[in-house]
Amino acid sequence: DAAYRSPMREYLIKRGHDIDLNSLVSKYFGVEGDIFKGISFSADGIGEVNLKREKNKLLIDIIPPKKIIGDGTIIRKWNEFLFEATGKDTKERKKEFGKI
């Protein structure tokens, strides 16, 4: 049976927001790699994560775990990562998805 996949999401990186995404992924998830080639890793409470940067976008593909373990701290950690990676808070990111 095929694993459920959430649709790939594109997060626009705020203009002028220049951050080293490789070191950010390492800081939050302890994973090394090249964000421009794509980084794949497993994160507790999130699942299999594939990240890639293309120009001013962060592409994220997630395969959720069969069984969710943990508490709300993983959501807070994920939102903090997305804020640092894109320069946009949850409200700004949600507003963008409303336009797509």
C-alpha cells in the first residue's frame, strides 16, 4: 500500500532574506547536505522530509509517519525552522497559500 504523501509545498523566501539554509537544517535537524541538490532526512513527529532550494523558493515534500509520536513541541520547532528559513512567520506563510 502506497504511503500517503502530502503535496509538495513551495515556500517563497522573503526578498532580501539571505540565510545559510544548510547550516539551518543542521541546527534544527542535525543533518548535513547541499540544499541546492536536495536534502532528505527523517524527523520525529514529521516523517520523511525532502528539502530543496530553487531560486527564491524552498520546496518541501513530506511523507508523514504511520504513527505520530511526540507532542506540540515538534510543530513549534518546525514553524521556527520555516520562519528562519523563509523570513516569514506562520501568518505570512498561510496568507501566501491562500493565493495559490
